[in-house]
Amino acid sequence: MKASVQYNDRKGHASADIAGIDYSQIAIQCNLEERYTIIGISLYGTDDISVSLICRDNEDSTDEREILVDVYPAVELTVGDVLERLNVTINISNNEVYDNPNLDTDREHTIELLD
């Protein structure tokens, strides 16, 4: 799955913990029935984050072609409903060397405020 925004100015990577999330309960809550199987989620926005479910359409998919659908349920979902924890990193430098998903920081440092 690929993230995309209008201009794709910067790209990055995301990781999430979902161990405490019951997606079968979310499917029931969103009335997906047997037609759709949740395979992912999509978050879009900044102040008001839109949550949609990326689903396999079990009726329209075939052995030759899987049909994926971005489902916006009538039930409003929050980020906390679909993720336990989320980490997003964005390469703002446009230097391709920093687009490597295996690149990691060497340490953390907190800058203190001056009195």
C-alpha cells in the first residue's frame, strides 16, 4: 500500500502497534458484513484526521484480480479506534539517501529551554 497526498512533496514511512485492536468488532460496528475484509487502514489530514478502512471486496475479487476498496463507514472512527500506537517519519530534505526505510537515528537528544 502506498501513501499519497495531493502534491507528494515529501515521502516517508509509518509503523503502528495494533495488538489491542479488535478489527472483527470494527467490521461488525461498520456493517461490513461478509462482503468486505479489512486489510489495512488509511489516515488522512492533520487537525481533523479522516479514518477509512482499506478492504478486500470479497464479491468482486477473483483468483486473477483482487479488488481493494477504500471504505468510509457511516460510523465515525478515530485514530485511537484503529491503532494502539503510531509513528510516522517524513523525509523533508528531498535527499534520496534518507528515503531508506532501514535508516534509523543513532541517539535521542532533548533541547532544554533557556531561562
